Amino acid sequence: MGLTKNSFSLLGKIAYSILAGVLGAILIVLFFSTFLNIFSVLKFIPWIIALNTAMTGYSLMDKTRDLLKYRYISAMISGILNVLITSSILILISVNILGENLFDSRDLIVFLIIGIVCSESGALLAVKYFTLKK
């Protein structure tokens, strides 16, 4: 069973949803870091991740609608990927600019939990909204 044009389109929609959330989180962190001390920005990162993973879950359901068989598992995986990519980029930026990693393993576990819950919540909100809209 090979990849068809529809499966590439579906992968593109999933990738777009995830990367939009990652880019949003990075841009918000960079925006806050222009006005605040980097250690003050660290307090907002869980909230930023929550907002952007919820957006990722909502965007995933908006783009794919009925194309995904397991919607909520897909939303959970997209939230995990969003957190992993975002935290990896933030770690690379902090190591290159400050010379040290600003996150420890506990932070990453908390970010993953927040990402899973908020991505699921965003997907649930999208499904409820689209069924109400019908």
C-alpha cells in the first residue's frame, strides 16, 4: 500500500497544524524576551505552550475534519510533537545564546502533560464547534 496524493495532502495538513503551533510559541517567546528578562519569560512558557498546543489541536481538527480515523489520538500526538519541537528549539536557542540549558527534565514532563491536555481540549472544542455549526 503506497502513499497517494490524498495521504500526502493529509500529512501536509497535519504538519501545517503542528508547525503553526511551534512557530507561534517561538514567536511569542521571542516577543516577550524583547520586553522582559529571560528568567521572567520562563514563567510564561507553560502558558504559551498551553495556548499553542490548544491551537494545534483545534487547527488539526479544522484542517482534517473527517479525514482522521482516530481524531483524539491524533490530537494528542500532535500536541506531543508540538511540545517536543518547541522545547528543542528553545533549548537550542538558550544554549547558543546564554550558554546553558534553561529547562530540566521536570519542566519537559510538565510541558508534555500541558501539551497533551490542551491539544485534546482544542480538538474537543473544534469537534463540538463543527457539530454545532452543522
